Amino acid sequence: MSDLHFYNSRRTFLQKAGLGCGSLALTKLLTEEGLLAQTAARADSSMQVPGPHFAPRAKSVIWLFMPGSPSQVDTFDYKPELQKRNGEKLEGADPKTGFFTTNGKILGSPFSWKQYGESGTWVSEIFPNISKHVDDMAFLYSCFSQSNNHTPAMLEMNSGMFLQGRPCMGSWVTYGLGSENQNLPGFVVLHGAMPRGGKPIWAPGFLPKKFQPTAINGNNPIGNLARRKNMTAQHQQAQLDILRAMNRAHGEPRALERDLAARIESFELAYRMQTAAPEAMDVDQESKATHQAYGVDQKETQLVGRQCITARRLVERGVRFVQLYAGTNGGGGGVADVPWDGHNDIGANHRIAAKSVDQPIGALLADLKARGMLDDTLVVWGGEFGRTSDAQDGKGRDHNPNAFTMWMAGGGIKGGSHYGASDEFGYKAVENRVSVNDLHATILQLLGIDHEQLTYRFNGRDFRLTDVAGKVINEILL
């Protein structure tokens, strides 16, 4: 029995080994002909992208996320009554609106304000460079959200829900449209210090892992793409070929399981990125004049300057969605991962945080426009909520989900437009209120996607980014 068992095992081994060698050769041929990828796509329809529903006005998005949340009444929502009535009681103020407690006394903005552009848009003094581009922007003064805490608010801003497990917008967009460059990911996150909430805030949730972002630390942008020492490109390709064949053999009897298919694709994308990504993210290829324009040569603006150049280079090469978590170590109450979080001293905090982003973002807008890219690149700016109009600890402002300002530029936006309004103190959104669902619906619209039609079936239900809400803000669209 044992000899027969050995014989059968050996015969089975040789048979499968021989078939395996043939499979490797066939896999290589099918891959080169593009037939294997077609087979995989047929095996798992969830890996296919639906495509746009109508002609898009924007091809890509650069989302400039301001962690910690800028104060609307110290940046773009000018409120003269705050200055006139500084120190007076704010009627209707709730001391528990924020995460801590406020004193109910009006806190005037410590900054001077001016009107800019033909649109006459009011901008705080802390944005001397961004203010030059107001005629290309649409301002949303009446945004509101549901949470007064950073992590759930960031989850909501990204996914439409303040709970973990839902796909973020970047994943929805790449699911709906795919990538224009097969050697680069469709969705990239650029960050320095890890924001509050960490990776779940940009997770793909229940969408296939193919649609997760490539997250890049600004301090070491391509270190994790380096090939191991003593390994040539040929060696690595041979390893991937074997791995692909083994994974396919495992997956095909199971209709190429979704997670397995996504894992295979991620390995193959990582391999292709080893050639394309270092070039795309090599900011040092840019001219000295470009570095100076973005502030790469200055300590305060170096990180965000490099991030903004990288974002432009990625979009230039077909990356669909770039989300940039901007900022630096805060002051007067801010910390590394929440640079705009001015609880103790809004003046000191916002001067430092604005200094780190104003020149880079101004340069990004100018650069995109000069290259003819702003017409089809949508730029989005904002935080996860606003800040209170009454004081915390005398000179600070607490979190405020009831009113905040965001702006968009390029990509089909009606420049110089103003939408919605907060009350006379900037405390609550009162006119044409804009929910996170409305914001997402509008961005999808500009990308050629009907937010009500972009769905994914999960656990027996068709889900969408905007859930059962959301309306497109047509007033700010061309």
C-alpha cells in the first residue's frame, strides 16, 4: 500500500508539475496578449468600472484637505459683526457645540480682511497668495456636518457617513471611472503626519481592494517601492509570473474571488509602479523657479510645496483622484496631525497653519492654469468642520459642525461665485445649506457621474456614496 501510495503521489506530482510549467508559459503569453486580464474581468464583474454617465467637465480631482479644520470666520467668511461685538454675549450659543466648552462670548477675528478680484470676494490676510485666485473659485459658505469630533467628521467628509466601513470618495471615483494610466494608481493619498482617524478615513470599505488608495508619506514618498537588493527586474517579473499563475489556479475554481483578484492586481500594479512612480513623484526634476514658486526652498512651506507639485505631476500623468492632507506642526493649540485645530489661540495657530499652505496652493492653482490643466482638474479645499464664533479659553475656537466654508476651483466650476450663507456671526449655516452629501453629489456630477446611479451591491443592498440624500449644487457649475 505504501509503495502504491508513493507511486500515485509521485505520478500526481510530476503530472501537476508538468502542467504547471505549461501554465506558466501560457500565463505569460495570455498576459502579453491581454487575454488573461479579460478573463479575470469576466470572472469578477465587480472589478469592472462602470464608466461616466455623461460627458465630464473634470477628468481628475485634487482635494486639499485641511486637517483640524480652519475657522470659517478667520479665513473666507467675513463677519463684521464679530469685530463690532467682540466680547459680548453670543445669543443662542451652545457651550457644548464643540468638543470641549466655550464661554458664550463673541470672539472677533484677529486678522484684517480685504476684497479681491472682480468678484469682490472677502479673504483674510493670512492668504495673500490664494486670494489672487478667487475669480477661479466657487465659495460654499453654508456647509455643515454631523459630528464635532475629528475622526468621525473626517470619515463623514470622505465617505458620507461618520462610521467606519463605508468607501471613501476617492475609492468611489476610481470604482466609477478607473485610471487613465495603468502604471499608476487611480487614487493617491499624500500625507505628512498621519491624520486623526488614520487609514480608515481613506479606506475602500466594502468596495474591492483594487480601489484602495496608494498612501504616500511626504517624508519618504517612494521608499516602499524600492526593489530588494540583488534583485533584477527580470527576477522580479519571473516571481510575479509564478505568483500570478498560482493565484489564478487557486482562484478560477472559485470564480476568481474578489479579494484575491484585487490582491493579484495590487501586486502587479506595485511592480509597474516601480518604473512609473519614481519618475512621477520626483519633484527634483522640476526647475529651480518652480521650487521657489511652490515654496520648496523654505522650511515652513517645503512639505506642502512638494505635495502640491507631486499632486500636479500625478494628475498630469492620468491619476484620477489625489487627496492631499496638508499642514504642518501647529502653534497655539495645534499639533502635528491637526494643524488647524486652534483651541487655545486662533491667531497664533492659523498664522502658522496658513503659512504652510498659502504659497504652495497659490502656486498650484497658477501652475495648473498656466499649463491649461485647471479647465479639467477640479481642486477642492476645506476641513472636516468649522469653528465656533464664541471663544474657548479666551482666544481659541472650539469645533463647530454647524457652519464652515469650502471652495472649489477649475473643472467646470463657475469662478467668482458665492453660494449659501451663515448667520451674521458665522455660527450656523442658514441659507442654501450644503450637506456633505450635496458636496459629494456635485463633485461626482463634474466628473460625469450621476450620484444616484453610481451604486455597488453589498449584503443584498445597492449602496451609493450619497446614500439616500444629496443634491447637485448647479448654481456653482458652468
